[in-house]
Amino acid sequence: MKNYKFTIKNLNCINCTNKILDELNSLDYINNAVYNFGNGKLTLDSSVDDNKELRGIIQDVADSIEDGVIVEMEDVDEESDEIFKDDDKSIIKFIAVFIGLVILHFTEFSDGVNLALYLVLYLVVGYEVIITAIKGLKRKDFMDEKFLMTVASIAAIIARQYGEAVAVMLFYSVGEYIQDRALDNSRKSIKEALKLKPDFANVFRDGKVLEVDPTEVNVGETILIKPGEKVPLDGVIVKGSSDVDTSNITGEFAPVSLSEEDEITAGYVNINNTLEVEVTKAYKEGTIARIIDLVENASSKKANVERFITRFAKIYTPIVLVLALVLFLVMKFALGYGYQETLYRAAIFLVISCPCALVISVPLTMFAGIGSLSRASIFVKGGNSIEALTDIDAIAFDKTGTITEGNLSVDEVVEVEGKREDILKIASIGESFSTHPIAVAITKEYETEENPKHLKNIDGKGIEFDYNSKKYFVGNSKLIDDNNIKRNLSLEKSDKIEVFVADEEKLLGIIELSDSIKEGVKESMDFFNKEGIETYVFSGDKDSIAKEIAGKVGIENALGSLLPEQKVEEIEKINKNKKLAFVGDGTNDAPALATAYLGIGMGSGSDIAIESSDIILFNNDVKSIIKAMKISKRVKRIAYQNIFIALFLKIVVLLLGAIGYVSMPLAVFADVGVSLICIINSLRVFRKE
């Protein structure tokens, strides 16, 4: 099966969305249909080869459930003029019906004329709601708010409450309209992340500069980036120097100066000089595509509270219908009320009990949270990650590139059986293909164009390779000991990173490197400790370095000399009693990121580390974890507030309605008004603290 993406417009009803998805997933030729409320994208797998044919199938399913839904190809994501025209028509319709209600209320007609005029107003404002309810009835899947509103308004007409029947449909439709606009506005922050995609790339081909789609540029080609243009693809600057605005990716507004041989990330904006950049990643593997993918798929992984509300809503409506029937029977036959009064009370009960507020409140809060986090360059893979972030009681960090800058420099070369220049040369040749911070520091200290042969990476220890028909080893002390190489010196405890360089017979020397701690790390650890969150550092560097760094920044527990599988073992031990988040950026961190209760990766990290993470910090700042935790706690708090508001107010008004203290307009408020209260409350997620 192939994966497809479509843009869905005018679909703001979560209950209707779930029905459409259930219907699509029930088809033999469609699997994994997921709709993202944050950006209006539908993704699914299908064996249908023609995407136009598939679009038609989806459109037919949507039409059978909800009127006005438009299914378009993936690239169509801009609001069309038709949508604004529809908005104008809706407003005019609401005003006209309201004026009609006022006129009929103060004007006397015969009963027949009065009924006819009210029915006209009723059908004008409620036609779409009624048709949708009838469609649901035909499918035998009618337990939703539109069916409840239709039944309630018809019951009001039978009870000769014509004005209130029209008012039900009018207020409900106005409420739905306001909800749709509120949903559209809350989506804007998420859509901002999707505007990162550049429109074009200027690529050098056959001596000319051609403007092409970024997806058509190949790795190794050179692109031209003019001042003011957005960087379309990840690459390395081969000519020129310029300041760049990185705020699209990192959230930091201070310009960064880049020059030849510096890496440049897609999404940056070139400020002042022309740059020539060699592309290192195809568009679909680059930073922008990665961010867009994270945002588009974030709402597919639901939090536990979202899943609970979805399940609850499916049984809520049938229960309400039964209770309304029981209320009617008790009032009519046990308490002796008149037919019209009991029918009217039952209709009010149905209007009050619509589940819309409950169904919409939690998902809206979650993708408001996703949008708020994305504004801070924090990208989550789902609402479940937001929920998990509020639950952690332990957090572990990799050292290099996470706690420290990862910008190592050579401090000293200890000569044992070799000379300084020879030691650096051998190490530089061996590390020439590596992008690890240690390798970068060594190759920067000693530049060479010579390459190793038969290069072999030994996880957690180093490398071995051949050069000039001789085998060499570059790595930590474990590598030296495993190969029984004589050291010929006694090692003293060192707080620096040591890289041992040896041939098969003897130790040539030791390269000592040092690193600096990232700004804000100590303050972050102080926050975690104050919150009662246990802190750990797991490092592949020797134990003394790990403990020294931990002491400087206030981390409670430190373990060094860990291989990737040993990090996993430590995490599994902690996970038995704690909910541990692990923060890392390297390829060797991927197993730990995947094993932890919550994996947090750095945007500058390796592809596999990002793939293994649940949350990605594109500004590479540990302080962002604190911001993410605060936003996530606010999201969870507001989600539960919305559940309480919806249930509490509905229960109170239901009880008042059952004993006759609630009119139909107030019943409509208990549905539409409570929904709007929950929506407004959800938007508080965006509030800055």
C-alpha cells in the first residue's frame, strides 16, 4: 500500500471526524487513516493507485457524514476565497433568521400562517443540521449532537413551541460557526511551522543558475542563496560568508555569522551576503521536512485523556437518549404532566446533554499545546509526549553535545612512544570520516588529506584501521586494553577527555581534550532538583570526567565509561521505579532514547537519535525542557479543567431542566455556551507566563 496525504477543509467537528475515519478504515483498501486537526491534513495508506480516484472515495465518505467538507490534494493548503464567501453567507443567514424571529414574536398571525413562517425560518437555519442527522440515521450511526438537536427541535415544534425550535437551531448553528472560527484561529500557530517550506532553490547546472523546486535538488549540487532568501536545503558553505537569522528553527533572534566550511540549516534566512552552499541532504531528509513531518503527525498519537474522552463520547449520547425517554415516561405516566409539557422537558434535556463541549475540549487543548511548543522550537511527536512530560520524576543526560557544548579542543598531547606530530597525524587520518565532536577537534588540530584503509568502528571504544600497511588504534583505554597493547606509563586520574593512539605493539601517545559546559545547564539542574526530579548523567567518557561535570552543574548521579547497551541497562533499572526522560543527541544515544519512558533529542543530533526521540529541541538548549514541562503541565491542567467545566455545568443544568427551571434558550447555552467556554479556556495554553 502507498501512503497518501490530503487537505481537508471545513471539517471542524471532532465527532464527525471520528465517524469519517472509522468509515475509511473499515474499507478493505484503506488502512491507518488519521486526521490532524492542527493543520487539516488527512494521511492514510491505500492500495488504490490513482490519487484522484482515492480523493473521490474520501469525498463520498465525507459527504455521507458531514455536508460542506472539501477534500483536496495535499499541496492545496491555502484558504480559498470561497471559504470567506461562505462565511459571509452564514452571517447574513443568521441575521435574517434572527430578524424573522423578532418580527414573528411581536406580530400576530393565524395559527397556520404562524406555523408556516416559523417552519421556513427553521429550515433556512437548520437544513444542514437536519440533513446530516438524516444521513446518520440512514447509516444507523446517528448518535451525535446534530441528531440530538434535530430531535429536540422537532419535539419543540410538536409541543407548539415554534419560536424556541427555531432558536435552538439558530443558536446551535451560530455556536458551531463560532467554534469553527475559533478552531481555525487556534490552528494558525501550527500552520506557521508548515510555512517553513521554501518555494524554490537556485541551483548551479550547466554553468547556469536555475530556479527549481527544492525537492528536485540532489545531494552534492551547489545552490546559490541571495540576501533575504530562505535557505532551502541543509548544506555546507563553499563560498562566501554572511549573517543568518536562525529564529525559524531555533527560536533565537540574534543573527549568527557563518562562513566557508560552516554547516547551514534549511529554514535559516540569509541576511546580508550571497552564499554558495553544497547540499548535504535531500529535501525529504532535511531539517524543514523533518519539522513539517513532526508537526503534521503530532496529533495522531493521542494522550490517554484524549482516548478516554473519545471512548466516553461514544456511550454518552445513547445514555442521554435513554434518560430523555425515561424522563418523558416518568413525567407523563407517573407524575401526570401534560403531553406537550413532558415532550418540551425531554427536548430541553436532549439539547443540554449534547456532548460537543466534552468531545472538543481535550483535543483542542492538546493541539493548542503542540502549537505553543512549536513556537518555542520544541516539537513533539504526539499528545502522549505532552502527557508523559508532566509525569517524569527522573531525567538523565548524555554529556557531550547535551550538557557540554561538544566543541572540544586539543589541550595537550602526551608523548609516550611517538612524537606529537605523528600522534596527531595518525589520529587525524583515522578520524577523517567521523563527525563525532572528538574527531572534529582532532582533525581541526591536524589537517590531512590522507585516508585510512579497512576502517572499523568499535562501539563505545574507538576505531581501528590500516595506514601504510600498519594497523593503528584510536580510542579510549578499553580499546588499548582489549588489544593487549603495552602502555609503558602509569596513568594518573585526569579530568580531561583522553584519546589513546597506538599501533599493534605500543602506545604512541595520548591526546587530551576539554569541553565547556553549555549556558543555562546549571540553572536547569537546579530547577529539576527543586521539583524533586532525580538527575543523572550517562556518558561514554571515563567516570572521573562524568562525575566532575555532574558536580559542576548539580547533577545528583553520574556514571561514566558506559557503552550504548550499558546506558540502556541503567535506564531499564531506573524505569522499574521511576518515569525517566533521557536527553541525548548522538547515534549511540538512540537505543537509550528509545528505551526511556520519554526520549528527548537535540535538533542538531543524528537522524537516528531524532527518529528515536519523542520530543525534539531544535534550539539545542536544555533550558527548553523546563519551558516544555511548564507548557505541558498547563495543557494537562486546562484539559482537565475543560472536562470538569463541561460535565459540571451540564449536570447542573440537566437537573434544573428536568424539574422545569430551564428554558430552551438556556438549554442551548448549556451546549453551545459551554463549548465556547471550553474553547476559550483551551486558548489560554498560548498565554505566556
